[in-house]
Amino acid sequence: MFLQAAVTVAKASTASLGKFQNKLPKEKEARGVTAITPGATRKRKLPPVSATIEKSENLAIVDTILNKKPKLDIEKAVARHINNEQLE
């Protein structure tokens, strides 16, 4: 069982994910090794069909990035600085 799992993981650990490696006669795939097999659970997103769809997806990504709140609240920082000056 453990040896079979090790063989399955070793085959999938290559750059081609074991696509071009031949199986031995009577060799079985190990069960339950998808969690430790690299690249087994990765799903790729299909490329967009047209340029307008690609443009709209890219604009949506840019909008989400640009509409995020800044990590530093300027008003809060200024109020804290004034408060610290008054305390001193």
C-alpha cells in the first residue's frame, strides 16, 4: 500500500505530472493520494472566448483592486497625532 502510493506520487512529481511515463504491467494506481500528489487538484480557468469578455474581466479585476480601502486611515492618524501633542 505505502509503496504503491510512493510510486504514484513519484510519477506525478515530474514536470510533466507523469504524462509521458509508461506504466508497468499489472501496475495499479494508488487510491487516496490525490491530497499529496502535486498538481492533481489544480483546475485551470478556460481562456476567454472574445476580446470584449477578456476586457470586461480585466476591468473587473482592476476595479476591485482600485476600490479597496487604504490600510492607513489618514484622519485617524492625524487625530491620534494631535491627541498625543495635547497630552505632552
